[in-house]
Amino acid sequence: MIPYLAPLDPFPPVASAHAEFGGLLAIGATLGPDRLLDAYRRGIFPWGTVDGFPLWYSPDPRMVLFPDEFRLTRSLRRTLRTGRHEVRFDTDFPAVIAACSATPRPGQDGTWITPEMMDAYIRLHELGWAHSVETWVEGELVGGLYGLAIGRMFYGESMFAHRRDASKVAFAHLVRQLLAGGFGMVDCQMHTAHLASLGAREIPRAEFVDRLAALTGSGEARSTWPAPGFSAEW
């Protein structure tokens, strides 16, 4: 049975998540900033809603990227060096999350990024927790991604591309930013071939949660990106 959370109920232990439902842990509660931040610190994330109630997940294993394991292919390096793409941080977060919501996904009927989810993450962005990395060409937003930064941990949420490699360009700049900022891990949530091609891999949920304790311990909102030492030269 999937637990239902009232607004003030704590999350159940992540070990009780239902593997047969992709790691579904609970339903209910709210998408307020405090609830969301508590969830991420525990290795839990919301993935869609049912009748307005969030669905909370903690899959096992967990797909992650260690920034120093990022796989920069020769073709992507050539793309980065063309200079055709302008990459910006946090200049239009609402546009990025809207584009992620509208992008069709193979094997998915509709989007999990509901209007309630969009409002919740835009609020986290306003508070300095959620960030976007954006790929622009001739003044047009053609790709990007968004996620949360807590301490030295980045939680990737979604990405989109309207032109070839536009999301990979944004992701490469994100990794540069995370290395400059001393980040230790990127949460990619669940396995995809696209993320694996960039160097992401699966680790046991127990290991993931253990690493979170150290990486998020001193977490404060980061209102200014990119970090000192960030370089966009390839």
C-alpha cells in the first residue's frame, strides 16, 4: 500500500519505496519549498501529480554523474568550439521549465511537469535553489536544463533540445560550473541511454543517500551562478 502524506507528515524511509512501481514512495503532502528541499536532502523527488497530489519517488539503483567522470566526446567538443551557441545561466528559468514540459518524451504519454510542478520550481528558483542552464542561438532559446543546487549536490530535473546537441552543450557547461564550485555529484534520477553516453552510471540507493549527507550538509541557496573559476573555453 502506498502511504498518503498529510501536509505535516514526515516521509517514510526510502527503503520502503516500491520497486515494482519504479521507486514510488508516497503520495500527498504539498510542493512547498520546505517540503521539496527536505525531500531532495533525503534522496526523494516528486514525479508528477495525481488529482493535484504529488507522487514521491526514490528509485534503487540511482542514476548519477560524478562531475569528473563526464564524457566529453570529440564531436561535442567540436560543437562547443564552433562558437555558434551562447550559454547563459538563470536568465529565463520559466522558459526552460516550460520548454521541458512541452517536449515529447519517447515512451511517455504527456508530461509529469504539471502547472503545479512548474509553479513550485519557479518558486525555488526565486529563492535561489533552482537553476537553469540555457543554450541560445541568435537570440533564440534552443535547449537547456534545470535542477536544484543544495550544498555541493546538484539534482538534475529535466532537459530539452530544439536543435541537435543543444541540451548536451548546456550539460557540458553545467559540469564545468559544478567542477568550479566543488560539487561532488549530479542526481540523474533514472537510467537513460542519453545520460549514460555522457558518463552517468547507476549506484545503489543506500550509497546515494550516504553521499547526500556529506554533500548537502552545509547547503544554502546559491543565488549567483556561475561560480568563480568557471570557464567556458573549450
